[in-house]
Amino acid sequence: QVQLVESGGGSVQPGGSLRLSCAASGNIFRIETMRWYRQALGKQRELVAGIGSSGITNYSDLAKGRFTISRDNAKNTMYLEMNSLRSDDTAVYYCYVLADGGRNSYWGQGTQVTVSS
């Protein structure tokens, strides 16, 4: 049994900041890639950022310059620091984990981020 527990979502005004966390637990031998996705109401799920086991990161255009992804391998936890939030960042944010030599992948339950004045 594997669990991904996201936290840190909430409501914030435009220009504000939030820090999301995703903690993985359970029967995972080794986590390779960790990613954040988001899905706004009525839209498709889209990639926000990803980070490999070595710490190499990649960002979608929507995240570059505003969001920072990081991970703590000892804690099997990933973070997303989001700054300069805009109303179009409003979405449910999901964490995704690729593990065990790419054989297994897991999704979190999602955490709501709402940016509104």
C-alpha cells in the first residue's frame, strides 16, 4: 500500500505565496521522478514541474520564475514553493511519483489552491 499525502493548499490573494508538500509512504522501494500537476475546473490536467532523484528539475512555462520544486529524499517528500500567485493558478494540485525502476506510478488525492481577491 502506497500513500501520497498532499498538504499546504488554501486560499490566497493575488501576489501571495503558498508552499505545497507531498509526502510518500508505504511500500515504495525507490522513488525516481516526482512531479506536480494541476487541473483547473473544466480544463485538462497539466504538468507544473518535475524533479528527479538527483535533484534535476524541469518547469513548465507557467511555473518558470515563480515556482520552485524541491525534494527531501530522506523523507520521501516533495515541495512546491509558489510565489506571485495569480488567479489563473487556481486549480487542484496533484503530486505524482514514479518509482521502483519505473514499474509503479502513484497519484495523490490533490490539494485545492484558490487565488482570489
